[in-house]
Amino acid sequence: IDSLAPPANDMLSWYPDEIVEWSVDPKTKRTPKKIKENNSIKSISTSIQSKTMPKEKNFNVTKISRQKNKRAKALKDDKVDTKRLPWSLPPIPKNQTSSEQFMKELSAFKKTLDIPLPWETTPRSNLPLPIISLSLPKSATTTTRMYFSCGNLTTAHTNRPFATTRIGDCMRDNFLNGTSPFHGCETNVRTNEVVNVWTDIGIPDDYCFYSSLHDGGLEHIAKFYPNATLLLVVRDSESWIASTKKWAGGRLLRKWRDTCDFPLEKPVEGDKVSDRDWIDFYEAHTEKVRQFAKKYPQMTYVEVQLGDATANMMEFYSGIPHTCFGDCHPGKRHVRCGLHSEKPKDIDNNDGDENDKDESVSRDDDNDDDGNNDD
């Protein structure tokens, strides 16, 4: 994998079936350096420079539009259950510990129960599958997905691979029906491979659902995946709210407030939501996931703080080289990642830039899937 990593100033753009290596040119800013040919594609240089998908690989806009209209009609006809589900968060500890300290405490607790830690076994064990990311939007969910893809795992981010089905839709329906969380969306549509890693699994629309926020969501995962790995990337809460407010003019926060009733558990008419409310919401979410990890010690739990040491910590826990952990941002038709052989850049170093399209809201907006994305 190390041999595939380009120099620090190179960018990688992922398409569904091919990888394009970029070399930054001072004049054009972006010039394709080389293309890994796919049998079905002879030349895609022109389409790359115009930031569009090649015609052979373009999304079926007619099909997507029909699905959007079908969903809208179902909502209008009340065929989709859009009732607000109850959610709750615990109080925030006065001195909330760091991710590193919490992992040390949790590891020590598991040792008292004789529960082995995958990263400490000899020979080293891989993280149990599936790996389910509980990170909130704007907490490196796209970067996390690309990291595990680089480690040769089948991943899904926001949508079922090569389908317009939202992961959050799938999980909410299965939660209400009492079936396995990923039933009906557990495979890659094109390759039929079973998805190993799930990121950006929530949905903020009228049928709002986040497993780590709504009551019973985490227990639903534990019931069907008692030996799975839960992953949480924690960002500095003040940095998180600043970034989320900048993204699309705060669209995600408005959706959460208007359709999910976040961040106040018992809102009073006329209440104004402050930055402090959102910061408390983010930190309380971390505390809820931690409490669940302690309650279900048989599940593997990995928590890392987003920062300079993130790549090395991810390698420590997963065994996947730190060079796979980059700085990823979804674009109009692809994900751009700068890979780093040593010190990784901050995930959101382009905050507020028009190209800072991170995670789930951007995915629908940029790919014209359904216009209802949440990050």
C-alpha cells in the first residue's frame, strides 16, 4: 500500500471503478498525471478536467429522478412513517476525558473481564467486522471511509454502494421492523460484495434517524452484531460547530433543528439554539457512545481524537498503514484525498471553501441523488 501513496502534494480522486492520480500544476491547478485504465473506459482526461463523470460512467439521472419523485409521492401519500422518534443524551461529565484516556480506561476494564483486545493479540487480530462508524457528520466520516477502502475493505458511506438507497433510511426501516440494521442494503449493488465498513449512517430528513442518538438505536446494532466494531472519531467540539455552521450556510444544523428536534431534548416554542447548545449536543453524544461501549464490553470499541496523531492511532488499532489516512473531501463527482506518508493534515483545513464538501449532505447535493443529505 505504501508504494501506492503519492507525494504529499499529490491528490487522489476516486471514481467507482478507477483511481486517477493528480499532480498539482501551478497554472492549471489540477492536471491528470496518469490514469489507471479500466476496460470500459478508453479516455477520461477531458471529463476529469471538466469535473464531470465520463459519459460511460455517468449516473442514470432519469432513474434517480424517478426515485426522488417516488419517494416524494410516498411522503405525500403518508406511505412512509415520518413520526419523530424519541432520542436522548446523558449529562456531560464535568471533566470529560480525552479519547486516549478513555481508551486506556476501557481497555483496562476489558482486561479484568478477560476480553482480548484485537490490537494486543499475538499474532495481531483484525478488527471484527462489520466496522460501524458512529461519528457525527463533519467528523472525518469521508476520510474514515477512504481509509478503510485503502485497507481493501468494502465500504459504504451515506448510500448503499451504487444505489440511491440511503443507509439511514435502511437502518430506520429495519429498526422499526425489528430486523437486522443493514437488511436489504448490506451488499454492493454492482459487485455483490458484503459491506464491511459503514460510515455516515444517519439521515436528517422528516424520517430522521441516527442510531447513536435515537433511543434503542445502539441496542438494535448490538442485538444483531454483538461482536462488531464500533468506531468514533471525535473532533474538538468548538472546531466542529464552526465547521458545521460554515458548511452550506449551516444547512445541516437547520435540518437537525427543524426535522429531528436536535439539539434540545425538550424544546420550548421560541427557544433559540446557541452554539453552546450544539457544543453540548456534540459532547453529550460522545458520552452516550462511551457509556454504551462500557455497557457492552464484548463489542470492540475504537475511539480516536481528530488531530495530528489520528493516522498513527488508526494504524495502531486497525493495522492499516497510516499512509491510508488522508485529507478527504467529496467533490462534484468524486472524492479528493491527499495522502501523507508522515504527518497528516487537519481534516477540515479548507473549512468554508466551496470544495469543502464533507460527508453526507454534500453527497446528495453534489451527486444529485436526492438533495437531502446531512453533512
